[in-house]
Amino acid sequence: RKEVEQDPGPFNVPEGATVAFNCTYSNSASQSFFWYRQDCRKEPKLLMSVYSSGNEDGRFTAQLNRASQYISLLIRDSKLSDSATYLCVVRRTDSWGKLQFGAGTQVVVTP
Amino acid sequence: NAGVMQNPRHLVRRRGQEARLRCSPMKGHSHVYWYRQLPEEGLKFMVYLQKENIIDESGMPKERFSAEFPKEGPSILRIQQVVRGDSAAYFCASSPPPESGANVLTFGAGSRLTVL
């Protein structure tokens, strides 16, 4: 079983709509959680860290559920520029430098 | 403030040749990480280094792969006797030391290796 699992999508979203997707992680020693964004054939870029109480950054809202071991990302008022692959990333307590990446969820925002 | 610099961006090698990928961290960053991304897959951790020291190499294949981060110059990921399965995007990331409170890695644009 993969340590971090994501629905690969694609999620086809009309411009202006809301889209949400989850990521599950298997290791309860996971300590830190992030969403990265990766555009086609480019480097991953940090979208936001995910905090225990949930957090919002503009149109993006992230939630963490430690009991069920999943994190979620919600994008409101989708823009064409939101089209990308969203990577769920987990860091374990015992390995600071070793991030565990999900394979990504593809989001396609259509006009 | 230049970000993480990787070169070459694209590298083509024939089976059996050597590949050397270089990474210069962001200014002020002392820790370097190498990740590999195979087509249609997520990034996989390979190795974590600080200058002159390998901190965690648990993701490195046992043979043909090595990494270093010398006192002077960039970090280098070296792949000897490349095989087709080594074709991938190799991403380098850097960060300040963990004890600084830094929590985030910054990635370079990647080096895409194609083995013919």
C-alpha cells in the first residue's frame, strides 16, 4: 500500500465552480502536511501547509483529519490558471528531510 | 535571489554511460534533497545531504547511484552505467537547516534524463 494515496482524477471543473478532493496517508507518525502544485513537466511548488485546525489561503482551504488520516483541499471560484496537478505531501516525525509524495490529483478548469 | 538551480535541464545518455546532475541550493540554504519522478508517478525521495555529509540516503538504489555535496560547489547526483529505467525527472530541493524552524523545501526546475 502506498504511504500517500490520491485520486488521480482528472477533475473537470467549470470556471467559477468549487472542487474538492482528498488524500489519505497510512503512517500515523506523520507530522506535517502540505499541498504542492505541479504544472506539466515543471517543478512542484508549495501551495500551502496544512494545519491541524484547518486553514485558508484565499480561494484555497485545507483540512486535516488525523483520526481518519486524510487531508483535503478545496478550491473555490476556480480559475483557468488553477489547472494543474495537486500533490499531497506528508512528512513523518522520524524523517524530516524525507517527504512522502502522493502521485497527484489532476484538476482541469474549463471555460 | 536565484532559486534552486539545476543543470543540465535535459540530458540524453546511451545505456552504459554516466550521468551527472548538478544542483546549487538557494542562497542561505545548507541542506539539499534529491527526488526522482518517473512518468505518471509521484516524486520519490532519494537522498538528503548537507555540506560534506549524507544525512539520509535510504531512497538511493544500492548500486550505480551516488550523491555528494562538497564544501565548495554544487551537489552532484551521479548515475553510473545508466539503464533505460533511469529515464526520469530528477528534482533537487533545498532548505535552511531544520533547527532554524524552516518547514518547507524549495524545488529546482529539474533535470530530465533520457536513456536511449
